[in-house]
Amino acid sequence: MTALPTLTITVANHSTRDICSIYLVGGFDEEKNHYKGRPEFRGSQKQEYKDICHRAERGKVLQREGAMEEKDEKGDAAALAQLQMAIVGLLSEGIFEFRGLQYRFQISAIDPDTLDFLTREVIAQVNEW
């Protein structure tokens, strides 16, 4: 069997964000081939990320002091940071086959806009927007 050509991705920016997104959450290419994405963000395994993605998207605050009920509010900064750290970790080491090429993820730099984009993609996948 012939080895696939390998491309190493070391920077996540506007030019690599689409392949990073497909690696993380899956999707379709132009020829409608389906790619599953990371197992952490699909099926029963994504349950581990449900709470953190919910909090990162909406946040949780008490309605009034001493109240037992929680009220959704936009974004929990700590949950968002925790999710982004997980995303950066997954992008720092991984291998993914896409359209006849093997992509090796060894990302050591990620621009803030790309990290925000990828975070929204993961939240959407896990929360099933």
C-alpha cells in the first residue's frame, strides 16, 4: 500500500481554519464526502463536553442571591477558556486523512480569530445548533 502524502500544519489561521474545523467537528468536502471529526465531539463521547459547551455558549448565573435556580446568561468566560484550551490541545497533536492527503496537526500558534471560529464550531457541534 502506498503511503499518503503528508502535510504538517503548524499554524492555525485564516488559511488553515477550514481543515482544522473539519478535523475537530467533521463535515463534508466539495464532493460530498463525509468526514467524522474528532470522536470527543460526536456521539455519546460528546456528553463530556455538553456542560462546558452549554456554559461557554450561555453561561450560568443565579437569578437572585440565595436562589437555587440557575438562569442562562451569555457566555461563561471560565468555561470558554477551558474549551479553548481543549481545542488547542487537540490541534497540537493529531493525524487526519482528508481528500487523499494526510494532515499532521502540530499547531504551535493560533490566531485569536481562528480560535474563536473553531470554538463556535465545536459549541455548535456539541450543542447541535
